[in-house]
Amino acid sequence: MKKTDIIIATRNRGKLAEIRFFLADLPVNIYSLLDFPGMPEIEETGTTFKANALLKARTANAYTGFLSLADDSGLEVDFLKGAPGIYSARFAGCPTDDKRNNEKLLSLLKGVPLEQRTARFKCVVAVVTTNGKEYFLEGSCEGVIIEEGKGSGGFGYDPIFLIPGINRTMAELKFEEKNRLSHRAKAFRKARNLLLDLLKWNCEES
């Protein structure tokens, strides 16, 4: 079977590695924005995860002509009324810096008891096909923000995001464990199933 070219609209190597894991057995050639250095930066001007994901997917699709996937994801902290939300990556300003983002979040939660530090990671995946059809898939993971980072894996807010059911942070999980439990895992498993259907339909049409 001829492989289909798809592009993941990200330059984040950690995120890309996670996504490749879910799509590894599909008949696709996976590219990312790293493969297109001439492509301009995509300004995330949307006010929701869905809007930003679609903006990135549409832009990547228009630039390359490939079927495109993009996600927008972030952390919502209840005590902070959903912040940092869509601003998670640049919470402490630009250029983005995981360490500074974590430090800012912990400073805003200083003195707040654990039971009030509930939070969730959310992810929305947008898929734009070569004929312009658009699809959305979502995933979330509930947790709490602890006072000090634990673990060396993952990226972003993973070291301070504790999953109560297993009493470990996202950064303490093995790669395979994270890819069962995370918000991105849940969303991209749905995206994988969608791609299977789309690729099957394309084969039947050709």
C-alpha cells in the first residue's frame, strides 16, 4: 500500500515523539514543521484550544498540501479559574521556557492547600484532510499541582502534575505509561482511529 504523507503541525520534539508513537503502525509518512524550516511561525491567536488547533492544522495543510494534524493542549488549574489554559506554553512570557512556567505557577499557588490545587491537562486535536474536511478529537487527564517537581521525564508542567490514582507525577511515568494516561494519548488514540477510517476510505475510492 502506498503511504500517505501527513504533517504534524508542531516543532516540539517531545510532543512529536509522543504522537509518532500512536501513529507508528499506520501506512503514513510523518512530517513535522521541523521538516519545513521555511514555513512561517503560526501565531496562535485563537481563544480556545479548538480554535488554535484548527489554525495550526489549516496553515500546515495549506503550506504543504498534506493531510494535517495539530493539537493545542494545556493545563487548567481550578484555583486560577482555568489559567494558564491556552497560554500554558508561554505563561511566563516568550520565548517559552518550561522552568519559568512552572516557577510562575507554583508562586501563584503558594500557600494553597493540596485539595484546592486540582487541575487537568486538556488536548484538542484538529485534522484537516487534503479535500478540506475538518475533524476534532479531545482528551483530558485529571490531577493536582504539587508544591515541588518530581521526575525527569516528559516536558512542560509534567513534573508538578500529580495523578492521584497512581500517586505519581506525569514526569515520573515511563514513556509507555504516559502514552496510556495522558490527555494527548487519549486524544491521539481517537485521531489514530479516525485516520484509519480516512485512509481506508481513500483506498476504496482509488
